[in-house]
Amino acid sequence: MGSARVAGVVLGILAIVGAGVAGYAVWSLLKTPAPNPDQQQDSGNDSGSGMAQTDSIEEILGAVQVYVREKDYSSAQSVLESAVASYPSDQELRFAMGDLYLMTNQHALAYEQYLAGIEIGPETWASQFTAGTIANTLSKPEIAEVHYAAALRLDPNQPETPLYLAAVQFKLNNLDQAKTSLALAEKLNPSDARIMAMRAEIAMRQNKANIALEQVRKAREIEPNDLGLVQLEARALKRLGQAQEAVDLLTALPLEASSETETVKLLAECLGMLGRADDAASRVIDAAERSPQDAALKFEAALWLQRAGRQDEAVQWARRAAQQGDARAKEWLESLP
């Protein structure tokens, strides 16, 4: 789970996109049974026959499967859109169309197909959960909450559902409801570090850093090497005024993790709290040099150089950031006397 950045659960859950969302779908394009070569090729011509329609849909899905495996998404989309137009009340086709839209990052269209499929029925946990997750990608947490609540009603034993429900409730600032959802998630999967991580995030939002620190340390007992959890622990320590402890925690990370942008910014803030603006500037500069395409990090270096009283160097770094299109750097330079 470390690679999933556990402490980023609130943002990570809400940012699930593309084919990853379709992993929860009722129908998966990559798992469709291959078409039966003995099927009649003209079976789709008789739309008045239930069996003919079924055979035709099986053939359609089989053809789409081939296109998807060949990554010919344009042809797959053309076939499915035509099929949905011919059989608008077929739930399987609607979900297949939705999955394909997800695979090609057409999230609004995917949501429309999932909503249509749910309305056709039958209603299932997977369809409601997927619809909720797509709604999250479309920045519609209120709608996502409705879908997740429906998924929870349909199958109260799926541990992911209350966790994702808590995430959107957090996003909507319904913190008491999020806590209730997390309590249910814990009953279903008590060893899930994401639950403790989200509780820590809630505590941070409520300015209860002591509770946040307690929760994130519980999470780290499960996932000791997760970078997101380390960052969250450092944030809690910083909020508590324990900047040196946060610095020690962050500087103990391996080089790759300590060079990550958010880690560097957090470390700089903690060094700044200790009155070590020069050290903060040096850390950010090192990171910016390792990431030459990161204009925002260059401007961050400029700000810390300014705080350290190194104005000429700050201007140089700000110019480099502005040349790469950083709007804040341009505004900062224009504000100079």
C-alpha cells in the first residue's frame, strides 16, 4: 500500500480516474467472453427477437473486446455507440459504453452511461460505487455521496464503500458524518491504514493536531514506509510546534523520497520555523536543480532566498521560474521596485 500514498487518501480516493475506476464496473471490456464463431452473423438484424438481440449483443461485446485489446479505442467506441443507439435499454451495453469512456478519459460521458444503466436496472453495488467514483472525478461530491450511500445500502459488507463515502463527506466538510463512515469502515477492515490516515486529516482540519499525530502514528505501525504518512506526521508535528522533530523525520527519508516536491516544501517550512531560512533555501534549490522542469519549485527557491536575505539570487530564480511560465513568479517580479 506504500506506493499508493496512504496519507493522500482523501485526495487520492477523490482523484481516481480512467480505467482504474472501471475496475469496479459491472462489466469489464477486457473480460468479455470472446464471440462464438458459430453464431449467426445476421442475428442482430431481427430486433424483435429477444434471443436474436442477446446473440447480437454478445457479438458486439466480443468485437469490442478485440478492438480494446488492440487498443483501437476509436473503432470500439464507434461499435458501442451504434449498439447503444440500437438497444438503448440494454444495461450491459450502457455499462460497457461507460467503461470504454472511462478508458479514454471521457468521464462526463461515462457518468451519463452509468446513470442510464442504473436507471434501466437492476441496481447493484458495483454500478453505484463506480458511478460515485466517476462523479468524484467530475468534482461533484454531493452526487458522489448519494451513489456511495446507495452502494452501502446494496452491500453493507464492502469495506471500500464507507471509506470512499467518508472521503466525499470530508470533501464536503461533513466531518461528523465522515467519522461515522470511518467507524463502519474500521469494523469491516480494522487494519486499513487509510482509515487512521483519514482520521488524522479530519483532526488536522479541526485543529486537533495531538489526535492527528496519534492517528497517523497508528497508521505508520501498519505502513511504516509510506511517504504520505511520513509527510502527514511531519505536518502534525509542525502544527504542534515540534519543528525539529519534523525535520529529523523528513531528513531521515531516502534521497528519492526526501527530494519529492511536497517533502521539500514541508521540510523548508519546518526549517524556516527554526530560523534556518538559508538551510531551507538550500534544500529547495537542490530539489529544483534535480527537477529542472518544475517551475513552481524554482519560485519556491526564490521565496526562501528572499527570506534568507539573498535578494539577487532570489530574483534570478524567480526569472527562471517565470521563463517556464510560472504566473506567481511573474507577478512577484513585477511587484519589485
